[in-house]
Amino acid sequence: MNAGAAGILASLLIVRAVEIATAVLNLKALRPELPPEMQGVYDREAYERSQEYTRVTTRAGLVKQGFDLAALGAFWFAGGFQALDKLAWEWGSGPLLSGLLFLGALLLLSALLSLPFSVHATFVVEERFGFNRTTPRTFVLDRIKAIAIAAALGGPLLAAVLAIFAHAGRTAWLACWVAVAGYTLVVQFVAPTWIMPLFNTFTPLCEGELRERIERYAASVRFSLENIFTMDGSRRSSRSNAFFTGFGRHRRIALFDTLVTRLTAGELVAVLAHEIGHATRRHILKGTIVSIAHTGAMLWVFSLLSGRQWLYDAFFVERASVHAGLALFGILLTPVETVVAAATNAWSRKNEYEADDFAAKTTAEPEELVGALKKLSVQNLSNLTPHPWHVALHYSHPPLLQRIAAIRAG
Ligand SMILES: [Zn+2]
């Protein structure tokens, strides 16, 4: 083992150790007694189930992470990257095709390795806790569609990145950045109309009290809406959600059917008000800008490292290339990405507080939002007492009790 390999392996082990420590602390923070705020919302049995759900998913997560690291280590130290690279150069006729073969094979391999875990998560864990509604047929069709979409959308982009880095010299990262950012924006724009309908059916919300109240609220905050839809989320899971699609005057709201059946009209308006809060405070736009900046930074750092022989030596790859560089750089970056994810989550939690505040003030009924959040939390078996480290690393939304306290203090 050379110094580069040892250093990278050590950094991956440190990330895993932090993850394990955080998971253990999180399990220790589970409290047997129901928080007073949730009396009457949770019964004793449901509360115990929510804690069991946290335990089971935490254990499953640790097993998956351990397996992933072991699989990566075995592939890496058995010379897998070099062997695959050699094959790709033999089979592909030139750097572009070889690069696509190499990266495609790696992505397919990692998808195959994670398949048993997602089968277990869906048909064992989610099933046991009553969330799963997916049939094996839907599950298989979803995977096939996802791979086809990834190949159709990701393939051309990857080919462009490989070609640009192979030919554009020192400013290749800049050209790549423009290409990737432009492409992401276009995909984001077409996803709701072209991609989502491949997975779900959207039906316009029928006329009635709920539709009227939503439209009246949207008008009161001058938020233009093209239409309101319900989405058959219950085909896959009993979890619920609401989201916006489209831009400007073409904004549409999609409500999971599971949400519509479980919340009162007032609570639904509160949830939508929260989503409108995100749009009004431009959280979505800011998020897109941050993610484009992040991509640019990554491409720039990649351009500095992609020619360094130590990166290839560390993974026992003989021949430096853009495609091998991209894959190895991705692994090298794991610890940095963990820090970036924690920072992104902190920012997202701040946005959630802002959207809650917007909803509470504009509807003038903070208790409707509190009621909706409580119901959703019970349905999703959310952990009421997560450890602060776990929140810092993984939570894009603040824990329920802190959210309620902030809404009431508003
Ligand atoms: Zn939100």
C-alpha cells in the first residue's frame, strides 16, 4: 500500500467512525417516556413503534455502510479499478467510448450491490411498519425506468464532460461547468412534465371546499397558481408530502393523495402555506444557485487533481485518464462531501424555520401548522428525540419539537 492509498483509506474510515458514533448516540438518545407535547397525538404503543422503527432503520443503515466500505475496499485493493480500466480501453474504441464503458460499468455495479438493501428496506422494513404499498412489479419497473432515464439523461452529459476535459485544455472545467449547469437547469425544467408522469399519475384536485380554500389563501399572499393536482403517492408508500413544480406563473401544486385523506382542509392550507413560504423567500432559487456553485468548485478542484499521478497510484490505476480520474476523485472527496452535506443541511433547517414562520403569520393560524406537523410526524414514525450530532449530519428539517416551539414563539 502506498501513502496515497493509506491516506484515502484512513479518511474513509474516519468518516465511517463518525457515522457509527453518531448512530450509537442517536439510539442512546431514545427516551421511553412520551414528550408531554405529544400526549393525545401518540398512544403508548405507536410511540414504542416509532422508537423501534428508529432502531431497525439505524441498524440497517450501519450494515449497509459497513458493506459498502468493505465492497469498495475489496474492489480497490484487489486491483479492480485497474482491471476494469484495462477492459474498458480494450473494448472501447478511443477515450470517449472507453470512458463511458468504465463509468457505466462502475455505476451499474454499485446499483447492483445496493439492490438487495433496497429490496430489504422496501419489502422487509417498510412492510413491517406498514409503510410499503409497492408491489414487486412496480418495484422492478421503477428500477428499469430509473436506469433507462439515468442512461438517457446522464449518458450524453457524461460524454460531453469527457469530451470537454479531453480537448478543452486549461479552461475545460469552466466549459464543463457551463454545460453541466445549463443541462441541470433544463432537466429541472422538464422533469415535472416529462419524467414524473412516468412514475405517478397526476389528477386535478376536484372543485370543493379544499380547492377554494387553497385558491383563496394563494390569492391572499399574491401567489399565482396554474393548477392544483393530487398525486397517487399511495401506489408506493403510505408516506405523505406536497411539492411545487414549474416556474413563474406556471407553478403547480402536487399533493400526495395520502396527505389529502389525512389532514383537515385547514391543516392542508397550512402545509401549502409552508411550501409557498419556500417559494416566496426564494429558497428554491437560492438552492439551485448554491448547487451550481458547488458543482463549479468541484470541477475546478478536479481540474487541478485529474493530472496528478498520485491519485491514480493510490487506486493502483496505471493509466491516467479523465474517466478514471472522475471516479477516483469521487471517492477521494467523500470526507469533504460529508462536511458539505452537513453545511447544506444546516442551511436547509434554517429555511424550514423561515417557511414555518411565513405559514404561521400569513394564515394567522399557527396551530393548524402545528397540528399538521404532528400528524405527519406520527404517520412517518419520526424520531422525537434525535441526538444533536445526528441532526447536524443528517436532518434537512429541524426535529418536530423544536419546530413547534419556534412556530409558537414566532
Ligand atoms: Zn419545508
